[in-house]
Amino acid sequence: MAERSTAAVDVADNSGDESLTAQADQSTADGVAQNRERDTDIDEAQGSGGTAERPGKASPPELHSGHKLARRYRLEECVTRLDGFSSWRAVDEKLRRAVGIHVLPADHARARSVLAAARSSALLGDPRFVQVLDAVEENDLVYVVHEWLPDATELTTLLSAGPLEPHDAYQMVSQIAAAMAAAHREGLAHLRLNPNAVLRTSTGQWRIRGLAVNAALRGISSDTPQRTDTEAIGALLYAALTQRWPYENDAYGLSGLPKDLGLIPPDQVRAGVHRGLSELAMRALANDGATASRHEAPCTTPEELVKAIGEMPRIRPPEPAFTAPPEYQRTTYQQGSYGRPSAHPGATQPVPTPPPPLQSRTGKALKWAVSVLLIAALGLGSWQLADALMDRGGTSDQTDQTQTTDGNGKDQKKPANLPIRIADAHDFDPFGDGSEKPADVAKTYDGSTETYWQTDFYKGATFGNLKPGLGVILDLGKVQDVGKVTVTFMGTTSVELRAASADAGSQPTSFAAYSKVAEGSGTTVDLKPSSTVKSRYLLVWLTKLPLTEEGTYRGRVADIKVTS
């Protein structure tokens, strides 16, 4: 078994993988040299966060908390100072939001490559990556501004509490692999993909920070970028399953594997590890042929890893645990003391049982008389109603209308089930590539079933086990009372109707912002909420796709109608 490269602990922060690392040496497998990164510990006992500079490198500018860039970005806290650049938590005073900023001198040896990497990453625009917001050269400085996610948690922090559950590990590797496959299709690589660079948001979505930029800041490159990123994803999955780093050295707060033992499968490191995920981690880690997986061929690219995940049986979330309700506690009130404090607050006063009422012969006779009168009244009313119906021919016009009274006392009829106009629509793929066939979304509400919007094709009815679903967001123009949404599909499709809160001022971009109000399956599905829904933004969410004639699975939405 060939020797694996090792990694040491990065300094975790929330600024876009502001880790203190250096480039790696190389390892050899089956006679083929493979360049791999090796992180080394940085002593932070020195002042200013442990500055580590090399001779001949440009010194970082003397920045400090409160310094403002572009009259807009106010630096708050320095989280990394390394090799001529520094990284900060800052505030965008124009938009009043927290951001992260990398700063380095314009004459720094890597300034050009950092700018190029930041601009390429910004053009990708994939929501699964922490977005680059600005990349500027100004006043002898180069700085890159990126998103700051205060509600997100690093994988490093999650693993400090223990390994992930199989479903969480499956979701993590699925989303990370799909995101990196999309990035590589655009010619972008990460090369610094580690537990500090992977975040889980409060909605459960996994996001990647530092795409291309973190490697450019440290001058890291690779002749085999796809293989490097694929191996890194395998290491992430290995750590998520075992709470161990798959190399000999400790790293990211995780213990490494025992020395001289080599790379062993996760299910041999820890009991109870999911067998399929263990195989997947080995196929991604041992992708150079040095250590083949026990049964399957290695994965050398993120695309191959996505395909391997799609061929796995889907791992379902654990069943929720229900706790027994507390015992019913009888509450007694002392007669005559309601609203006044008791003389002994801790004491429970017995409630005296009232004596049974006395019933006299007169009372019984009165009850019988009242009962007879009620029966007679009911009989008379029934006879009159029947007579009236017979006079009208035994028919009555019934319409699906309700009557109201206007200000002049005249009855007005207000029809129900009126059509609601769809003002706009957008495709919605928060767990995938971010977008699927956006140019055809308008065909879902053009009034014709001959045209349609369709998804990409998948190798399984449940989106190839890559994601829980995708759909179309409907904008009704304003908050409306929605009674029913009718969706016409080409092929039997399972679908959910979800609605954003009526208080949403703009179209929500997270899946968690839409609550499920109805579901169904078929070719024409009437989605009726149990009660009228008030919302402007509706999400038609596809969960299971039909089989096409080509042998793949693909959803096609031909028409959507919304009524009150």
C-alpha cells in the first residue's frame, strides 16, 4: 500500500477557509508521482495572529480594526495573517451586512492570480458555493470580498461532537460532489477542500467556501485538479463517518490513522459505519490505483463520484423519536377564590361535591311538556318545508356562489374558484446545480398543454438519489387567497404544493421558507390545501419523476392553473 500524504490542523474560522497552511510534498503510487498538498502547523504564539512571511515577499499593509476600504467595507477583526496577506471579518456599511475580506498588496507575487481566481469564481454564480461579491485593485491593495454566513457551521465543528449520522453524511457527500462536478465543468477547481471549507447552513444545505481563491492565496496548483478534489471529497466523507482523518497525522481537530497501518476502510475503523458509504469513501480516496476499493473501481473525478452516488440506494433520514405526553394534571379551583391568591399557595384545596338536585313531580311534568312541544314544532316545520319544496317542483338551484350584502342592503353574489393570474415563474433547484431549463419556465402557465418545461434526465425516479426534488416558484404578483393549484404533467409525477409566508416581502431563496400545504401524484393533480392559503409565492415541488421512452427519468410540467 502506497504512502498517503498527510495534513495538519488548519486554524478554523468563518471567513472563507482562513486556515494557516503551506503547500504539500508528493507521494508515489504504483510508480506514478502524484502531487498532493501537505498542511503544516503554524505557531500562533507570535503577535498579530502568528505572521509567517518569507524573504522577498511583500509585507502586508498595516491595516487595523476600523480601517475602511472603498469607503464601504469596515474591517472588524483579523482572522488570518499569513505569507503577505490577511483575512478579515468586516461590515459592508452600504448594504449593512457582514462580509469576509482577503487583503494583500498589489505587488504581491500572487496578487494577479488571486484576482483572476476571484473573478472566475464570481462568474460561476452557483448558490452551493460561498459567493465572491467583489474583487478590486485599489490604492496599492488587492482585496476580495465574499459572503459571511453567521448561521452556518463548519464541518470541523460538527465533527468535534462525533461522526455524522449516515443520512447526514450521505447528504453532505451528495451535495459537495454535485457542486464540485458543476465547478469543474466550468473549468474551476478548489484544491483546498477540507473540513474548514465545508459549511452546513441552518436549513441543512451544505456550502463550499474558497473555490479557486483559497488555493490562489497560497500559490497551490495541481496537474490533476479533478483527482485532487475527488480525493479531498473522499477524505471529507471518511472523516464524517469515522471522526478520524484518513492519513497518519492529526488534522482539523481529528486524530489520524495509526502509523504503519495504511489506509483502511471506514467500516474497519469504527463499528456501525454504513457499508455503502464506506465503499464510496474508499473509491474516492484510493483514486490513483495504489489502494483499490474492495469491490468497485476508483472514482477519479467529481462527475464519476456523482454517478457512483446515484447508483447507491437512497439513505433515508432516521425516524423521528416521539416522547410520551406528560400525565394529565387535574387543576382544582377553590370556590370563591378565583382571581385572588390562596392563603396557602402550595396547598391543593379539596372541592366539595354539590348535593344532587331535588326533582319534584312538578319538575318532571314540566320537562315532559317541553319535550312534547319541541317534537310538535319540529314535525310542523318539516311538513312546511316539504310542502314548499313540492310547490317549487321539488328542485332548487344550487350554485357554487356565496351571498354578501352591499352598503345599500342589496344581496351581491361573489363567485368562488376564480382563476388567479400567475405574474411570473422561476425554476428552483436549491439542492442541485441551482437551475434547470430556466428559459422554458414560462411554458408552465402559457395556457397550452402542448408546450412544457422539463427537468434534466436522471437515472432514478427520485432524481437519481442526488437530491430530494426540484420545482417551479410561482409569483402571483401580490398576496392572494389560494384554494387550489392544478398541475398537468406528461407522465405520472409526484408533487407537493408549498407556500411562502404571506409576510414575505420578496421571493424566498431557501427551501425551508416554503411550507408544504398539499401533495398528490398523477398526470393531472389537484393540489387543495386543507384551508385557504394566503401567499404570493407558491412552490410546485416535484418529488418523483416518470420513466421516459429513452429509459431515463424526467419531469415535464405542461400547465399550471391557480384558483381561489
